[in-house]
Amino acid sequence: MKSSIEIVEPAVNLQLALEHGLTEEEYEKILDILGRVPTYTELGIYSVMWSEHCSYKNSIAVLKTLPRIGGKLLVEAGEENAGLVDIGDNLAVAFKIESHNHPSAVEPYQGAATGVGGIMRDVFTMGARPVACLNSLRFGDISDARVQYLFKNVVRGIGDYGNSFGVPTVGGEVYFERCYRDNPLVNAMAVGVVKHGEVARAVAAGVGNPVLIVGSATGRDGIHGATFASEEISNRSEAKRPSVQVGDPFTEKLLLEATLEAIKTGYVVGIQDMGAAGLTCSSAEMSARGTVGMDLHLDGIPIRELEMSSYEIMLSESQERMLVIAQHEHEQKVINIFKKWDLPAVVIGHVKDGPLVSVYHNGELKAEVPAPSLVLGEGAPVYIREEREPQYLKRIRSFNPGSLSAPKNYGKILRELLSRPNIGSKRWVYEQYDSMVRTNSVSVAGGDAAVIRIKGTRKAISLSTDCNSRYVYLNPRRGAQIAVAESARNVVCTGASPVGITNCLNFGNPYDPEVYWQFREAVAGIGDACRVLGTPVTGGNVSFYNESPEHAVFPTPVIGMVGLIEDAQLVMTIPFKRSGDVIILIGINKGEIGGSEYLMTRVGDVLGDAPELDLVREKAVDDLCLQLIRQGLIASAHDVSEGGIGVCLAECCISAENGTGAYINESVFSGMRKDFWLFGESQSMVVVSCRKSVAARIEEMAGRANVPLQILGRTTDDGLITIEGSLRESVDELTNAYEKAMTAVMGESASSGLFSSTNTT
């Protein structure tokens, strides 16, 4: 229906283009592409599609260096809405991780909630039923009142959306660092399962096929959200609350069921979520993938606000909406399915020959643009920025670990580490999440990774998110290698073979040469590790401009890892199981404290270099651990990470039952400083336990695999952790310190405690 009010659009010129976030060079390129001055709607379309958030213009050239094919991948990275990995039995796992950092900094509840909703839609538009959600969260100092506000509402937003939608939040990680105070990181990962023959594609095809918009009505929320995500957080950001979308998990649940049912009819040619840049992005990307065009008529789109212009409709990021290409003459069957689920489904156009996306509103042609000119990897700008090694590295790497005095009380240090929010229990967080809905979760009592059973099979998948951003800050390439390696080690410790990763690359301003150097080095590190460990990159997300006027965040390339367990009966867990077992360290402890939590407790700063990492040895350690698990030779496995072996041993006892403790022989130190051996964070280390009768066999297997191994001691029934000549601590007291790490600041959880979690960190 034609608007009763004439909407006066501003004259398009260079100044208006600059106000839209485009550069003069980019505006000139638009003039060349169109051969004329763009309309106001076209300017809006290019501004969002050429924003960093949508075009990856400052990152795509670097991302293309990653290993994006091979292994069990069924689609190349970036080809579809999410990555797709074959797990056998005619099934595949779809998974992806994305950021919602900027919206969460301004409106933490809705920012986090819609981050969960958006990543879920990326998975189920591929025909996959979501089975799990994870997250990776970064905040400033937890004692800061603003940080507590952001933290509380982000967690509540994630929990409320996931719980209401009915998909379990099974794991993730939470870190606190001063650099994230003004710009928290909120990364959400979703995982789904789909049969091979039911995978849907995000493509437009078939000239004459109808184009449908389905789901919620379109409003003004989220307009220029993609542009907002492509600039720094500042004092003006608070005024951009309208750029934060508002989610409705109950509508999304209906959309999930309707979408999966529609896909199974075989009448859906293509489907894509309306996420960043809304209808603009979905129509352009689907057209470009199919080398076709579209005619779109906006008058028929259900809207929830009066007098919306074509500019607003095309750029709206209202949630819970999809663009669907249906088979001609079968569209009514698709429409009827959505109507059955009480969702609007309206034909708004059709697929046509040629590359043009034409937009009509109120009887007028409002925009006509070639789809390839809008999308990443084709017509959108691609830049390689100036880079420079950061000056700060000289200062922090000059730190001499030997200058640190040895502590007098190792037990006190261990209690302090366990009480720190980066290490201690995350119960305050995960009790607000329903981790058992749909009954797929395997209870692993605080495993290194979450484990989800694949119903109808013997299989399970193991899921982890990981990144120690301190290491990346100290050494971007090696730190990113470690992020991949530790994420792989996490799933290995549950008995899973790593099969693929998704990544969420959180960095500062790419126009800063030092930030761009960090980014390029980190991506190179991810590629190094993935090639050796056999975990191709299935896709992911780049989030730049994570900084405030004061400082940028630490470079934070979060890795989401998926591993495959062929027999769910062989899932391995952290806790020591019984008294009298032998405790073994697989790997070699070099006592490295650079960037460690221990060093932070002593000097209050991130100093030194990231721990060394031999990727070939890392792969050998992983392979040996998997052999031990599959042959039933070990009773527990836990990777060594923050807090070193001391914290690792404590966590194995804290999570155990029947008062199981540990006795560690003094000979393990072998002349190394005790505090470095106990609390250093050397890589490629796993602590396992086994019956005394098989210890010699494990040593023999490690020798054949050329993997270092050290007998540490034995498990006990005295409820104590004793390290001969160094400390003797009650497991109950250590548990008390561990459990109060977060509740001492945040208070008790807002939940009733009905929900449990398969993963605490």
C-alpha cells in the first residue's frame, strides 16, 4: 500500500557518504559501478554492505590464507551460513561462532540475547536442528561496578534466550582483564545436526522462482547495526541504542520448527537468515552465490512501524526473519507451513536473470544495484593495511622471570589462584543456563569440553571454545597457535578426535598498523596449528574496532572446536576416580610463567613471552591421549592450562567424589624452581590417572610415540593434596576458595539452581 505521507530523502553527495562511514575513494567507486549518483536507499545499501562487519574489507585477504578445505569438511569456509563437517552415519554437524560485542557494550541484555538468536538461525537455516550453544565472554575487572552490570546482564540475556528457545548452553569460557572494561567481548557459538540429504543452501536459483520473507514483522530496530559494529566504542555509542536489535526467543522457536519442516518438503531452493544488514545482505549474498538477480517489492512486507521508507526496510535488522527462495508453483505449500506456525510468509519478489537486485517501494524503483558489487570476495573493496610490530613488545618481553622472588607459602598461592575469577568456579554463570534441555548432554562433571550425544547413534560430539588472550598479546602468532592447540586438547581429553574449528577474531582498529600486525600474525598462527592438527577452518567471524578512546582490547582470536567421539561410552572426565591410582604427566613441564595467572598475582601485569609450543609434539600428545582413552587404560584426563599443574591437580580433586586427594613426590621438581613447576603454564601437558597395573604399559606407549612422560605420584583417600616438601592442603578448603571465586563479588546465582552444566570454563 502506498504511503500517505511523502518521505523526503536527502540529496546524496560525498558528505552524506562520509557520514555513512564510506571513504571518498569508496564513494567514487560506487559512482563508477552505477554510472550515476546513487539514490539514498542505494547509498544505505552500499554503506552497510561495505562496512567492515559485512564486507571484511580489511581482513578477507588475510583470511584466505587459512586452510579452508580438507578433512571431514562438506563445504568450503564461507560458502554457506555455517561450517559443515561429516560425522558419519549420513549425518553432519553444522557450527559457527560470531560476535555481538558492540551491541552488548551498549545494551548488554538484548545485545547478548540477539547474539544467541542470530547464531542459532545461521545453523538451522542449513536444515540443522540446533543441539548446543556455547559462549566466550570477556569483561573488565570484576570488582568494577560497570563491569558487574555488563556481566550480569550479558549472562542473563544468554540464559533467557537459550533457555526459552530450548537449546542447551553447554559450555564456554569467561575471562576478566582490565582491557575489556569498556568493550566486552560476547562471542556465541551454535552447533546443530543435519542429515546429508536435508542440507539447505543460502543461494538464489531458478529464474521466476518466488522470493519470500518469513518470520517476524520488520521494524526500525537495528538499522545500521552493521555500521555500528564497524566503529570504535565511544561516549557517543550510548546514543546508538536503536542500533541494538530486540530478540524474541519464542518467535524464534516457531521459526525453527517451521523452517525445518519447510526444508524437508524439498520446495525450498535457498534460505538465509536476515542478520547484519537485514534484507539487503540476504538478497545480495543469495543472488551473488547463484549468479542471478532479484526483483523485490517492499510494499507487501509486514511492518510493525508506520511510514517506513525503503531505506529503513532494506537496512532493518529486526530479528527472527528469513529470506526464502521457493520452487515456482509450490510456494503456497511453503507459505502454509509458516502460517501453521503462526508466522507471516509473504511473496515479495522473484528471481531474475542478470546480476541486478532491484528494489521497488510505493510504485517507484528505489534501488538497482549489481549483487556482486556488494559482497565480500567479489565487488566489495579489499584492503591490505600498513602493519608494524608493536612497541610494547620490547618492554614486556624484557621481563626476567628470575627476578621474581620465590614465595614462602605455596599453599597460600594455590588457594589464591583457585579463588581468582579467571580460574575459579563459573557456577554463578552456568547455573543460569539450562544445559540439559533435549536430554542430549552427557554429564561429564566439569569436563575440559562439553559432550553432546547424537541420538540414534553411538556417537557423541565434543565442543570447546578457547583463547588465552594474554598469550596472543605477548606473542600473536604463538598465542593463536596455543588457542587452537588448547581447544583441540580440551576435546581430546574427553576422548574426541578434533575435526574442525570455527573462529571469532576480536581485534582493535585495523587502521592502526600495530593492531593489523597482531591480526595478521594471529591468523598465521591459526593456520600453522590447523595444518598440523588436521582441523580445517569451517568459517567464523571477524570483529574489529574493539576499543575505547583509552585502549584496545587484547587481540582475542577465540577458537570454537568440534571433536568426534565414535563411542559415547568412552567419554573421559576430569575427576580422579579412586584411591591408589598412579598420577602421570604426559608432556614436559618447562616451568614457563610468561603471561601466566601466577605472574599476574605476583606483579599485577602481563609480562614475558607466551609459552613455547611444538605443534608436532602437541599432535603426538593428543594422539597418545586418545589411544589411552580408547583402550581403557586411564581413569581421568585433564589438560594443564591457567594456574599450571598445581591448579590442574586441585581441579582433579575438587571434582572427585569420596574425598579423593593426591600425593605428589618431591622428585618431580628435578632442580626446577618449585613455584615455576607448580604454577607455570607450559603447553602440551595433560595429567592422567590410571591403575598401578597399567602404568608401565603407558610408559612404554609414550616411549614408542616419543612423548615425554613423568610419574607424579598417586591418588589418596585422605582428602588432602600433598606435594612432598612444599604444601599440604585440604581439598575441602581448596574447594571453598574455588567455589567463592565469583560469588564473593556477584553474590549467589539468580537462578534456582535447577540447571547443571557439562562444562565450567
